[in-house]
Amino acid sequence: METSTIYVLISIIALLIIAVLLIFVRKEKKKKILTPLSGISYAFVLAGILFGDGNLIGYSLIGVGVLLAVIDIFKKFKANKRK
């Protein structure tokens, strides 16, 4: 086996172990709702990864997605602070 194949197998096994641990150790049963703003930011980040052949376009889309996610975090923080 080549070294790169071994690294890929180790990373897949590690991800499976993490997934199993998250399923069984999950303490919080409350479902968290994905807000529209966080959904849009997620879409921008994915678009930046998928369609970012050119550095400027990819990094710009990822940057917009991260900016929208930060705005969403501040909005949620302020809404929880008022409660």
C-alpha cells in the first residue's frame, strides 16, 4: 500500500469514530433550527468551495458566507440576551 492510501484510510476511520461518538454521546436533545441567514451563508461557503476555480471568486464567496454567518451569530446573541 502507498503512503497516501494509508493516510486516507486512517482519516476515514477517524471520521467514522467521531461520528459514532457524536451519535451516542449526544447529550443535548434539543433541535437547533437553521435560520434563513445561516442557510444562505452555508450556501455561499459551499459555492465558494465548489465554484472557486479562480482564487478571487472562491475566496470572495467564502468571505461573504463567513460574514453572513457572523452577522447571524450576533443576531442570535442579541436575541438570547433579551430573554
